[in-house]
Amino acid sequence: MPFTPFHMGPGIFIKALFQGSFSLMVFGWAQIIMDIQPLIVMITGEGHLHGFSHTFVGASLLTVVATLSGKHLSEWGLRWLELDRFMPTKISWPVAYFSAAIGCASHVVLDAIMHHDVEPFFPVSLTNPLLNLLSHQAIHQFCLYSGVVGAVVFFAIAWRQRRR
């Protein structure tokens, strides 16, 4: 699923569950950071498409990068979108870290299910026990439906809170 919005579906669902304790912006930023290595491989034709960045060790390191850069970028983005009129745009460090960690880990899991070249447990193991756990159609449906359900739940909660 490189460079697709499908990764955002589970993030939208998690946002609905955790509300202000989860940043969808930081989660989304983590998705972008996770796919920088595959982008470079696609452009240059050199390297392993889903290499180190698509391992849990690599994702752990990229969680730190996504947290440190994503907190401030996301706060700026929320203000730029003028969402500060509707919600707080300050993201705490724990929320930024939690959101980046979920983003990076879920990215590895989703891509490991779909792509044969992902080695999620490298350097401990080169096998991918998650491969084909779900069909491509099922994983796409899961991502899409979790996003739709998450959006409905999120806006239902927001609507209910505004009525109070």
C-alpha cells in the first residue's frame, strides 16, 4: 500500500476511540515518513523496496523521528487549516509519541500482510508470518471500513458534545 490513503482508515478509527489523546495529523505524518525509503528506492531503482523502514526496529526509530518532527508540523498545520477555531491545536509530547508509534507500527503490520518483501521481525527473523493473513481485497476493505466507521463515530461524538 505505498503512498495510499488506506493506511489512514485505521487511524481515523483510533482517533474516534481516543479523541484528544490521539493526533491523526501525527499519525498521517508517520505514514509519510514510513514510505520515504520505498519512494527513494522507486526513484533510484536501488535497494530493497520495503527495507529497514518496514521492520519493527526501523519503525521504532522512525517513531522518534515522526514524534519530534510531527508534533510541531501538525500543530502548525492545524492552525494553518484554521481548525484552532473548533478544537485545541496543541499536541502534547505523549500524544505525539503515541500517535507516531501507532502510525509506524500499524504501517509495518498492514504492509507485512500485503507485500512479500517485508521482513517485519528483521534482524531476528527474515520470515514474514503476517504475509497473506488477509487477502488484498480484505485488507483494503478493512482499511476503508474502519475509516468510514471511525469518521461516523468521531463526528457523532463531536455533534453530541456540541449539543451540551
